[in-house]
Amino acid sequence: MAHWVKISYERNAYILDLERVAAFCCSPNGKITFSLPDGNTTLILTPSANPEAYQTVRNYIEHSLGQSLK
């Protein structure tokens, strides 16, 4: 099952399947960083800049891990 999300980032709109992202980095300050499947673009999500996409990605990560990121 695909997990699609739309992310607006630096004047671009990305629609991607989170299942295709190889790795996520979750920093202590709450940022979520990951590279797009093409390997050439890195996105950084914060709860203040893109709250809906941030929460979708965070929920996906937590669901995949089976535990909270707190």
C-alpha cells in the first residue's frame, strides 16, 4: 500500500510515495530530513513551515517503527 504525501518546498510541489524514501533523519529539535528517491534533492520538514506534510511524514515514520518519536 502506498503512502502518498504532497509537500510544498522551496517554490516546488512534490508528490511522493513515502514507501520509496530509503531513510529519514529525525533530529532532536523536531526536523525531519530525507532525500527524494532520485537522490539529488533533500527536503527538510519542520512543524512550523509545513505542518500538514510534517505530521503526515511523522505519522508514517511512527507507524513504520511501531513506536513514538518523542
